[in-house]
Amino acid sequence: MAERLGSFFLSLVIDLCVFRLCKRTGTKPTIPMILVATSQVTLAYYTHPFSNSFESILLCLSLCTYADYAKEGSSKLSFLLGALFSIGVFTRITFPLYASPIGVAYLYQAYKKNNRFTGFVTSVFPFLIGIVAFAVFSIVADSVYYGTLKLTVHGEPFTGVGHVISTLFNPMALASMRPEGEIVITPINNLLYNINTDNLAQHGIHPRYTHFAINLPLLYGPLAILGLFHIPSVFAKIRTDENIHLFYVFVGVVSSGLIGLSIMPHQEARFLCPLLVPLVLIFAWKQSRLTRSFWVTWFLFNVITTYVFGVIHQGGLIPAMDLLYHQTSGLHDCHVLKSGDLTCTSGASNLNMDHNGLNITTNLLFYKTYMPPRHLLVIPKDNGGNHVNVFDFSSDLDKVVEQLEKSSGVILRRHQAGKHEVDFAKTGIPNVYERTIFITPSFVTLPKIHQHRYLLMTTYTPHISFDDVDKMMERAAETNSPESQMNLNVFLILSEKDDV
């Protein structure tokens, strides 16, 4: 809920940008702001902490900054635009595809305001400073965050936030600050990963027309169709409009983003989230009212798609993480059973508990789901011998089978009534115990594992993976039970030994 609320408040920045851009273009803000507020992109994507949502916010801020600069240029606005561009690149590698028309328009405006070349260079200099300064900041921040770079003071690493603050106000300490390690340049790593087709194949390879023919209508419905068809009529009306350059920028952002992303072999609908505001401003340009049929179609489309993508699409993943958190945290009163296996009680308030020198591990295997949000498991760094391994196998069934084959299956037994017990299987190493939990949608045919079987712990519904809707439909036809294929199942891996 904290993440969702944080994303909600950040999404209000987009509303503010739409209002300001409408003022700059001379458009009444009522229709554009209603369209943005009622779009499924806002309701189902901008209220989640997707990198695409942050990319959309940065794009809107860039559009606003450019519009302000075009009205009244200043070094402050140039620097701010450069900073936004730099942060955008470090947020998502696709940001330049959307922002390049803004950059070209900015350079044109800078040249237009300074007829001489020297004046142009001087006005653009703050823009370049903004790019470089925030690129350096982002590189250092990423490197420190990922642990490849450490900053030391007097040869010692920082011990906490208080130490950082005191160092900032101590000139002698600042002079002794030294970096140790290597830097991480996230955009380059991202680019190298995405130009490798083998890497993208793990996430899915799509036809080049997927964004145009499927994803754009899927996200924007009537706005996608009417907005694009509205462009020629607007061009015919605004030839002498002083704000026509803004319309060119909006069209450029839509064209550049769509064409650039369509070249990529992996195409997901959420990649087009930043197009919402440009499409709305194109469609609502100089329009004082829209037809009743459009509003009816628009609201019906967004109510349905918001429920589909905001509720049932991968809808079981977060509830499953809540179960797994209670299954892996606060384990105590661990003791060895007659079979040699181990049982612990879960539910204690103290998560950092001593397990009597025992080393226990829970392996969580996710298959055919979105990347599991590991932070919701709240795994402490010092877990007192209780370890949690999270494996996200996405679509790689071979790795799933390989990991399951290596798992030690738990022997099924009766638990004491009213007591929350968690069992672990003995391994070939003394005092080392483990259990494996397999999380996968119901349409997946469970692989047969030698000397292992599955115990269904619980099921979460509704849960639909639209990335594999074809497989779900095939399975529904085989079982003649479509509703049974809309679940996320959580299995405990058991040993085929007799129950005790």
C-alpha cells in the first residue's frame, strides 16, 4: 500500500504537467485532464512503481520544461532539461526514443533565440552541464547501491546516514574521501543486455507490428485510433498558430517512440505508457467538447481494461508473497523429528532468531510469473541461519526441472492443531535442512521429478497471465474448465517416501 500510495502521489505530477502544457498551447485543460485521469494507463500503470511510470513522469516534466524554455529561455531551464534527460536515460534505456524530438526542438529554439553561433553555444552549455552532472551522480549512486563502489573517509567506510551528514559539513573529512572499487554504468549494461537476442528470447520475441497493431489499441482504445487520425486535421487548422512547434513535438514524441520501440524484437504493452500525455494533447488540441459516443466508449473501455490489467493480470502474485513471507520469517522452536527431518514454528515477532546452530534454507521457485518482488519477503541480512533463495525462472522450464531435481523433498506428516509448523528436509550435510516451494499458474503442466511429488499449499484467484493466454486457452479446452486455469498455485515439494 505504501508503494501504491507513493506512486499515486507521483502520478499527480503528470496531471500538473498536463495542466501547464494546456496553458502553453491555449487548450482548455478540462478534457485533457479528464482523459488522463480516467485512462487505464493512469489507473493500472502509473499507480504502480513500474520504471515505465517513472519514465512517463520524466517525459512529462521534459515537455513542460521545453514549453517553458520556448516561451522564455533561461540557463536554469536549460540545465533542468539536461538533468531530466540524464535521469531519464538512467531510468530506462528507451527514454531517448521518446525524448529525442524534445531535444531537437530545444536545440532549434536555442539557435532561434541566439542568432550567432557563440550565443547558441553559450545558451546550450547549461544543458550539457545538466546532462554530465546528473550522469556522474547517477553512475556513483548506482555503483554505491550495487556495492561495486565504496566511499571511504580516512580510509574507513561510512557507518550510517549520520556519518554521511557529519562528513558533508566537515571540510577535513570531505578532503579525505576516497572511492574504492569499480563503477557501474547502468544504461550501458542495459543496452548490452538488450542487443543480445538470446537474452530477449527469454522474455519473448514478438513481431515488429505488435506495438502498432496490438499494444497501442490495447492501452489506449479509442484514443489510439482517433488521436492518430486527428493529426492531419489539426495540421490543416494551426499553420499560423504560434504554438505549432509544441504540436510538432507531441507528434514527434509519439512517432519516435512507436517507431523506435517497434524495431526492438521484445515488445510489451507497458513500454508505450509514456505516450498517454502526447496522445491526449494531440487529440484534445483546440477541442472544446467531445461527442457523447466517444465518452461512452472511452469509459467502458477503461473500466474493463483497468479491471483486467489492474486486478486479474498476475493478480495472485502479491497475495502469494504475503503467504511466503509468513512461511519464511520468524521461524523458531526448531527441533529434529524421528525421521531426521526438521520442523520449526513460524509467526514470531522477532525475525533475527537463533536456530540452535542449524542451517535452514527455503527455496522459492517462480515459473511463468512476473518478476517476484523480493523486498516483500523482508529478508534480514543477518537471519540467524534462516536463508531464503528466490529463483525467477520466467519461461525457462529446463532450469525449473534442474532446480527441482536438486531439491530435498519434505516428508508429509500431520501437524499439531492450532500450531503453525514449517517442515524442512534433511540433506546430505549435517545440520543443514531445506524445503522447496514452487509457485506457478494453474495452466502449467507440472514437470515430473524423480522421487518427488507436489503438495498444493494454496491457490490464489483471479490470476491470469496474458503473456501466455494461448497456453491458458489450450489448457482450458483440455480440461473443459476455463475457471480452473485462472489461478496461481503454490506447491510444496514432497518426497515420495511414505507419510509419517
